[in-house]
Amino acid sequence: FDGPSISLRLLLDVQFVPSTFIHTYHKMEKVASELEGGKPELKHAETVDKSAPVIESDVKVKKVDRKPLLGDIASGTDLKAAETSDKSAPVIDANAKINPSVHPVVMTEVKKKAVTAEVAGGVELKKAETTDKSAPVIDADVKVKKVDRKPLLGDIASGTDLKAAETSDKSAPVIDADAKINPSVHPVVMTEVKKKAVTAEVAGGVELKKAETTDKSAPVIDADVKVKKVDRKPLLGDIASGTDLKAAETSDKSAPVIEEGVKVKESVRPALMDEIKKKSDE
């Protein structure tokens, strides 16, 4: 680090500095200097994979049938209640004094210097080549011709004369002249069902839960706000006396706009409904 501003002051503030801390501090200082200097010199290391279990030559490994064990696990067993005593916390004497750790301060300073050195030295970026594939994929044997859209756009802009078409409304049901339609009993049945359901619910009663409500209908007024009383009599007097209104002419445009050459046929629905009602009365 630059000068004794951090390291010596921290060491002087600590009453007891173990040798392991001093050794670790020197290592961290060395790492910080390597980070400032650029690429550190790394030693070549060979690794040996020892993840496989070591089995001696005279040891025979038997195949275990796990079905009975899995059966016992699936069936379960009654466990005894056990009381545990948590002793994971470190034991500290009552008269022991713990000094604050300087590790966070040291690590912050190391990271700060490392980032500063990286920013100052810059980072060499790799050159990347891009391929533009936004254009449509067209096979080699396909020929694309240029289309002149002006005639098509001219036809669309000029418009075309549409022929008058007469429609025949066949949405109404076809009922024979000698057919007799009986009134549906569904409305009567549903009314009776609803009536019985409401009667049973009223007779049996419904247990309601107690609910506590908080009245927040009153306006929220800050403590430093003063509300004055308003005399409404002059205002109510003006409303009661009334005022002269100006006459306004209105134009009713609710009716549909029908062009002069359009013929509107009379709907057959009223006559059909009267016929159905007449047959149902018979």
C-alpha cells in the first residue's frame, strides 16, 4: 500500500497482532502489488485425480440388495424425542476483549487498487466479425421480378362501383302453419326452485362471522390545517331564487341516415311474433 496511512495505523490500533495475521498481510500486499503490475507469474501445477475411492487389492466388494433397506425406509419407524444443546457459538471468556477485524478494510483497499489499475491499464478486446442475415433467403434458381405498384394503387385510390344487393332475412325459425307451440314451463320451474332455495336458507339461518370495522369515512385533516365554517344561506338563496335560462334549439340525429336510392324493406319480425303469440294462445 502507499505509505503507512492504512497498514501502520491499523497495526498500532490493534493491541495484539498474531504472527499468522502478519504473514497473511504480507501475502495480501504481494497480491496487491502483482495486480498493480499486470500479469502475475503463475507456477505450473500438475493435478492428480483422487476422487475415486481407494480399494485395496485383497478387498472384495459385494453387491448389496437395497430392496429390504428401501422397504424399511418406506415403512418408516418411530423416532424418539431428542433434546439438543446448541454449542455452535464460540466460547468467549467474560474478561476477554475482542478487537475489530482489519480484514474488511484491507480487502476493500485491495479491491480498490485492483480496479484502479485495471481501469488505468485498459482492457484489450477481441475482434468480432458479424454476419448480416437480415435479408430474406432466396434460392439460386428463383428469379425475383420488380413489380410496378402504381396501376394497383391507382385502382385502389379511384375506387369501384358496387352493385345493389337484395338480402332475404331467413334468421327467423320456420314454423308450419298447423304447428301448435305450447308455452315453456322452464320459467315457472326456475321461479319455484329459487323460491324454495331462499325459503330453506331463511329457515335454516346463516351463521355470520364477527367482523371489526374501522370507520375511515371522515376526511383526513392535518393538524396544522384550520377548517372554517361556511355560511351556506346566501348560496342556497341564490339556488332557490333560480336563474333565467336561454332557449336552445336541438337537432335530433338519432335516426339512421339512409341514402335516397336505398330501399328499406319492412321487417317481418312483428308479424311473425304476432303469429306465434296467436298460435300459443290457441
